[in-house]
Amino acid sequence: MQDLFGEYVRVCFREFGDRVKFWITINEPRVVATQGYGEALMAPGLKGPGTFMYQASHNLIKAHARAYHIYDEEFRPLQKGKIGITLNFDWHEPRDKNNPDDLKASDLGNQFWLGQYANPVYVNGDYPEVMKVKIANKSIHLNYNSSRLPAFSDSEKRYIKGTSDFFGLNCYSANLVWMKDKPSYQVDYNYDPDINSIKDPSWLGSGSSWLKVTPWGLRKALNWIRNQYGDVPVYITENGVSDKNGSLLDDHRIYFFKNYINNVLKAIQLDDVNVKGYTAWSLMDNFEWSRGYTERYGLHYVNFSDPSRPRTPKASANFYRNIIINNGFVNQDNHPPFEPVKHTRDPNNLPMLDDFYYGTFPDDFAWSSATAAYQVEGAWNLDGKGPSIWDTHSHNGKIDNNDTGDIACDSYHKYHEDIKLMKDMKMTHYRFSISWPRILPDGTAQSFNRMGVDYYNNLINSLLAANITPMVTLYHWDLPQTLQDKYRGWANETETVSDLFAEYARICFREFGNRVKFWITLNEPRVVATQGYGDGHMAPGIVGPGTTTYVAAHNLIKAHAKAYHIYDEEFRQTQKGQIGITLNFDWHEPKNMEDPNDLVASEIGNQFWLGQYANPVYVNGDYPDIMKYKIGNKSLHLNYSRSRLPEFTDHEKNFIKGTSDFFGLNFYTSNVVTLKSTPSYKVDYNEDPDITSTKDPTWIGSGSPWLKVTPWGLRKALNWIRNHYGDVPVYITENGVSDRNGSLQDNHRIYYYKHYINNVLKAIKVDGVKVKGYTAWSLMDNFEWMRGYTERFGLHYVDFSNPNRTRTPKASAHFMKDLIVHNGFFPEPKLSTEQPPLIIRTLSPCTSGSKTINTFSYLVILAFLYIVKLLS
């Protein structure tokens, strides 16, 4: 085979070498050997995982060397090209960087995976010493006459050594590794290293079960290659990600390329690795070996059902084109590329933006999950409950699939099961809402419903018996329909509905306040105003995007203040609880951090989105000046007799100011913003800020088009809140991500929670923000408003086709439980990425540079940290 391969390459060099100046002898010999001659998963399908596999590897290495020498001796002087080999490599990440055994496992994994092929070519013509020793000892143990790993003769070693002009690297993913307790004697190359190897379930997935998204692994791999094999030029000859749907809007692929290529750039500019090129896999969807056409890696979509096989560029093709045109990243990072980040509270310039932070939350940190009455309770017309605006909206066929909340999760009857789910997860708190029309069917005190009160009494008492603290929301959007019909709901020009809300709040405080110590008056008044009374998308469906929406917001703010004062003046002294409001916030990310106009756009966006509600409550009882100025001027321009933004009287300002004991924050995603060149005079709250707002197509998506994954946005939002509203205690009252498949193995949700919650930890530990608790949305899949049951946010799967509405924990529920049990993230990080050779360059998570240390110093540091860990 070596001779025949040598003859084949000679023909290729002869026929094409006058034009081809870059040759790769063999692609991924490891895959050929392990899957073609080891596990028989690929052609030719021979099975010999601890025997044939090593012989095939041996022959492939010698065949490569033969091809190299033919080119070097017969063709290079004339053709002046270069020739090398491409090896695939999964970085082996130690499970615990403080554990010397796990560091050893990392090096073993790398040597068995990559070193088997790289060591002969780039070091000494022979296999890594650790491979030879391990396999030889195991062969002796099993009474083999010789090692299962073939040996190179001295002449072969000399012939193989140095047979590559560059290092061709195919890198897609990483593995998490640690040492096995004892050696295995199973005849299998997978067992020979004596390490355990898994994919971390919190890593993002792909269309291929083996491919988890680990951009940092590529950078670590490049550094390990340089440390092991010297300053050899590296060409990344394959890197990419799969899906199974072939979507032209392949945001996940853009995310993959953006972050992997950025780690290549870091390896070049920060770590001095000699990377010379990058190759995306693949130009187009193609035949993916044993997966056929079921997995797609292409930058271009290929229609395999069309005989002409037309190719269509995906969004990732345009993204990659821009990378190539710019020859890198221009104003795409959260701060200028590779500039040292100042330790400051400026949300646009925070330290440790990209690094994972290990540590624990405060001992009294509240861990919660959330639901809302209409979304989970069901029992829409039982036990005296009156109709809400959402009953009407869904019964009128406004919801996807004509879904309704009539039964929902049936928590009205199954709340004991819900409490068990929380108890199993070790949740300390539960955020739920009270249905106004269940307590007061027509919205007034005259319709008081004892059966509704009894339901919430039973729920609260059961929570307390389970040692779970109730966090109760008074209004989560289910306004009694009677109040909408009679008074136009929150759009009423008088204060009738806000007065009725205050009376409803008084009844709740009276009935439940001896046990409930955490009250939220309103959930997301912005959504109520903009979508219920603005674009008319949600209940009650009133359209008035630049008029009625502001009236509704005005009334909601006053209703909140009235409820606060009732609690503060009539109940706080005896009940000794706290009361506040929950506001939703999308962080507004400047399109260009260095453009002052984009920074202005970010501030305007934040003030219009959050400040409209937060400024009155936490600052001065009034709207932000920028809102009053912009809407006032636009109203004058359009000949309104007064501003479309209502005004608070001086008395109202004093009444509203300071009406919250904490800041309730619902946070899911971010927007990219820039200033418009000219003001808009369209009567629409979306146009009033005069900014353009989009979602970056490189951000990871979800089951909801509006929800892109931006963990860093939560940290920036928390800093912005502290900077604008002072050192107020913050409770994150909702945060979560959706899907549409309801998979129990919801790795995307684990990824989301892991990184969002880690940014909360950074906000606490690094930035000094006073975050007191975190609430996951949601405890279980439920009725997702306009989307009905098509989008699922739950930590628990709910079978809506089963009358029992069975609940099943997803993988994310187990992840969250572990996080709560440990009250944070472990283990503590270590700076090194591998066991050190004699001289090693380490990657520091806190600095942009690199440093060289000797082995002795490294071991001293390692020993010191290990002792510190034992003592702690």
C-alpha cells in the first residue's frame, strides 16, 4: 500500500504540480484507522479496535513519509511547493484544573489522539513514549508476543521525522477528561489511555452528536501544538458546524465561525502561534460520510432533491465573506480587540467579559423558579373565578393553534406536584402570581371569592411547609374582563382601574400577608402597555402605539405606587415584608463602541425601554428627561395640543418616587442599536427614540424569534441599573430560554443558564452589584401567551396531550439543582491549559499577554494551589 500510494502521488505531482503549490498527503489518518479499521463504522468496515487499527495507523504514517520524500527529492526543486499532512484533534480539557491527575489525563488524551501521528512527523520519527509504554505493558499483561503498537525501525524513524512543511489541523470540538481509577486491559484504543472522556452537557450542541461547540478548545489546541512541536506553521484545514435542517438563516453557524475564528486571532496576536490560514468546512452541503445527507455543514445550501443540485448561499456565507474582506473583526467585539479592559463600572467596559468566573454566591442568595397564574393554573371558570382579558383573547382565536389557558398545566389541581418539583431542585423561593379575577371575579371588592382565596392559602401554606419562600406577584397581565369592558382597562383616562387595583392589593395583603413577605406589584408593565395597548398584539388588543400605550403605562405606574403605599402604611409594620415592582429590560448594545452616536443610542434605548418605568420609581417620580424632550417636541411638530407622554403632577411625583424596596428584573436578551440620521415623526413608541434596533445575526437563537442568547447583556444591564438607580437590591425575577421541541436533553438551556448565571456572579463578585436572588423562567412548560404551547421555557417538560399534564425533569433541572446545591460554580480555575513541557506558555483568563515559566516554578505553583484547596 505504501508503494502504491507513493506511485499514485508521483502521478499527481507530475500532472498537477506545475500549478499546485500546496499539497496535503493524508486527511485525518486517525479517522481512517480508528473508524475504518478499528470500530468498523466507516469504510472499509474492518473491526480491530486495539489491533488492526494500530497497524493501519503505522502504514498510513509510512505512506505519508513516502509521499513527502518523493515530492521533496523529485519535484520540489522545480515546482517549489510545500507538502504536509492534516491531523484532526479534539482538545482534551481537564475536568478539574486543580487536580494533577486530571492534568495528566489531558496530556494523555492529547498524546494518544494527536501525538500518535504528530510525534513521528514533527518530533523524532516515533510514537510518544507514554503510548509505547502503556500499550506495551498492556500487551505483556495479556500475553501478546509483542506490543500491539507496531515499532518503527531506526531507519524508518529517520525517514519519517521532519516530513511536513506545515501542520495541517482539523479541529471541531473538545472533550472533558479525567483519569480512570485503574488501568483497563480491554483490547481497544479507546481504553488504552486509561482516561474517561465525555462531552460536557452544558456545551452547545450541533447537528452531530459528537460535535459540541467549544471555541476556546481551538485556541488551547493551537498553543499545545506550538508547545509540543515547535514554531511550525499551522494551517487550519477544517473547522465548521453541522445542522439537520439546512436553514439559510444559519445563525448557529455564524456564531460558531465568529467565535472559533476569533480564538484563532487570539492565538496569533496574543499567544504568538504561527497560524497561516483558516479553512471553513464546508463550502457547501455534501455527502457526510456515514450520515449521508442528514447532516449539513455547508456555507451554501445544496438541494439534493433537484437533479441540477442548485447551490444557495446561507447567511453564514455572507458573514464569512465579510470576515475575509475585512481580514478580521472590525468593531464586532464588546470592546476594541485585545485592548486591556479597565476595571470600571461602565457597562460598556467591564473586566472579564469573555472569561468564565468560578466562585460562590452569597450565603443568603435566593434561588427561585417562576410561573404566572394564567399560564399554569387552568380552572378558568371553576370555583367562582371570573373571566380575564386573556380568557377572552384566547377564546377569540388570537393564539397560535387556537390554544387557550383553560387547563394549561392544571396547577390549580396539581400544585402539590409543582412544589415537589421545586423541593427536588432545592429551590429556596417560588415566584407565582395571584389571579385578580379568581380573588375578585368582577375586579371589585364586592365580588370577593372565598374559594379563590382558599386556593392561594393552600398553595402558600404548602410552600412554607416545604421550606420554600413565596414571592407573590399581584398582577401578571390577567386583568378582570369586567374592568376592560366597563372602564377600558389600563387605558382609562381617570384613575378608576388603578384605584380598584389598590383595593385588590389591600385584600391580598390582608389575606396572605401574615405569611407572604415578598410582594411584586406588577410584572412587566412595559409589555402590558406596548403590546396590550400599543400594537394590540396581546390582550386586550387595543391599538394606540404612540398614544394609548403611554396612557396605559402612566396608569400602571400610579397603580403600582398606590399598592406600595397601602402596604407601607397599613401592613408593613406588622407583617414586616418587602414590596417592589418587576421591570423587563433588553440591554441596548452600541453598534460601535468607539462611535459616540452609538453610545448615545444605547443610553436612549435603555431610557425609553427601562427608564420610562424605573426613573419614576427609583429616581424622581418622573419620566427620563430624554423621553419628555423627544416626545414633547414630536407632539408639537404634529400639532398636538400637549405631549403624547402624559405628565405627572408634583404631588404624583412625590407619591411615586421611592416606591420599591428592591429592583425586580426580568432579562432575556439584547439589541444592537445605532442613532437614526433624522428624527421620525410617526406616532409610534418604537419610533420615538430615533434609534435603529436589531438582533446581531451571529448571536445564538432560541425557540422565540425575539430571544437571542446574550449572557454578557445581563451583566451590563445590572451595572447600568446600579449606575442609574443606586445600590438598590436587585432580584432577577425571570430569565430563561425557549425551544420548540421540548427535548428532555436540553443542552441549549443548560448553556443559557450556565452563562447567564455566571454573568450574575461576575456582577456580584467583580462589579459589586447587589444582586440578591435569581429566578429561572420557568418551572415548567406552560401557556406562552400568543405562542400558546408552541414555545417551551420549562425546566420540566409538561405533556399537554395527557389529561394528567405529567411533568418530567429536563437535563436543565438537574443542572440547576447542582448549581443551587453548590451555590455557585466549581472548580476554581487554573491558569495553565496543559501539563507543562520544559518551557510552556500559559493562557491567563485575566490578562491578554503570555508568559514563560520553567517547570520547577510551575510545579511549585501547582503544589501551592493544591494545598490551598485542601485547606479551604
